[in-house]
Amino acid sequence: MAHRLFRFSLGVALLIALNTTGAAQHLPTKRMLTLETAKRMAVAAEAEAAKNSWLIAVAVVDDGGNLLLFHRMDDAKLIAIDIAARKAKTAVFFQGETKALEEEVTKGGRTALLPIDGFMPLQGGFPIIVDGKVIGGIGVSGVSGDQDAQCASAGLKALVKPRSL
């Protein structure tokens, strides 16, 4: 009796595994931002800041805008903590650079965007795009908008650089 039950259970498990494998073949493959890559990006952004004697905060978020990694350089402004994270999240949700949103609000008068929860229309946030899909975002804050963007851009470049051995 126990032997028959074991064989039956084994057969059911095998059938479920085969059906699951077949169904998985029809699902799309999704690229993900890893913690290792986020660290590499943050280090590159911080190196750009240090080279220019700037103090920044760097936030890297996943494709849902969830914080993956955060660094704040010693003595960087405390407000930079919130702004960097919100820039990264805004870049993901709007699937574009936050500079464009800053211009839309300041030059285009689209102040209706301002009440959006977590919205940060300031330069220095970039979506992380791989194969045409947003897989995350990087936000930098602590200096001027142009300087924040320069550091965030350096972080983005680390995404495509080969790993050093």
C-alpha cells in the first residue's frame, strides 16, 4: 500500500513538474538589476564626485522604484538622502531623466505634477535601461543639478563597463 502511494505521489510530482516547465517556456525573460551592479554604479558616481571635491548621496532602485542600494558620502547634506532616493524612483516611474521633468514643471508650467507622491523633478535622476526596458533607476543629490547629473551619468557608465579582475 505504501509503495503504491509513493509511486502515485511520484507520478503526480513528475506530471506537475513537466506542466510547470512547459508553462515557464511561455513566460518572458526579465533582466534584473543586481546588488553587485548597483554597488559598482554607486562607487563610480562617488568617484566622480570625489574627483571634483563634491559630497553626494546616491540611490539605486529596482524596476518597481524600491530602494536597492543607498550611499551617502561623509558630510553630504542630509536633505540629499531623500532627494537622491526620490530622483531615482521618479526616473523609473516616468521612464526618463528627471531633468526633462524639471523643465516640464519650470518652463512648461506643469505644476499639477508636483503633488504626485515621491515625485522629484530635479536634474540628477536617470532610468537604467537594458534592451529597451527600464530595470531600475539611479539618483544623485548633494550639489547642483548639473553636477548631480554628471555623477549619476558616471554611475550609469559603470553598468556597461566590463568588470575588472
